[in-house]
Amino acid sequence: MSQGVQVVGLYVRDQDEALTFYVDKVGFRVHTDVRNGDFRWLTVQHPDQPSFQLGLFKPGPPTQDEATAQTLQEVVAKGAMPPLVLTVDDCRAAYDRMNAEGVEFTQPPVDRFGTVDAGFRDPSGNGWKMIEARR
């Protein structure tokens, strides 16, 4: 039996907007998209990492009350959540492709620490560091 972390969730302001961003612009694919009343369990995964899912969750009932949900969305929009890290083969090529798709970059590719990295944000404000894999 295999054990480990299977899903890490992000708070997003709009699940359809987040789904379009992560699938069409970043290159993930849909893993699960199911609804139970107003609750939607939506996860995507990187095509090269099938054992891990990124949950795209909208804060609100039944998990949080409306006031808490609003606060969480405001905190995410300010970029206050810890950044996630995406590893790519070629940071500059990924930057060019994603920039052409309209991804908001907070930092263009920079050579440092023996590799290349860039920074971007999703439409909700979640920050990402995109790092070129060391060869």
C-alpha cells in the first residue's frame, strides 16, 4: 500500500476561472470535478505527477461561514499565502508560453543558485515560484 500526501488545496475566488487557468495556461489536467449541493470538489494534477492533486477550493459553507470565507479570499488576493513551487524543464520556455497565454508574472526568469526561476500568480492571487529542474 502506498501512503503520502495526495491532495493539497488552494483557496480560489472562482472555481471555473481557476480550472481554466490551471488547465489551459499552466498545463495541468482535471482529476476530479464533482458537486454535492453547493460544494464542489475540484482537483487538477500535473500530467507528470499522477499521484498528487491540487485542490481548487472556494472558501465558504459548509467548511467556513460567509465572513470567514470573505476574509480568506481577501488574504489570498493580497498574495499572503505561502508560494507553491512548480518545477519545469526549461524555465524561460515555460515563461514565454505562459506569458503569451496571459499569466501574470511577478518576476521574469532569473539565473540564481545554479538554476533559473520565475514567479507568477493565479487569478485568485496565489503565488507560484517556477524553478528549472537541475540537470
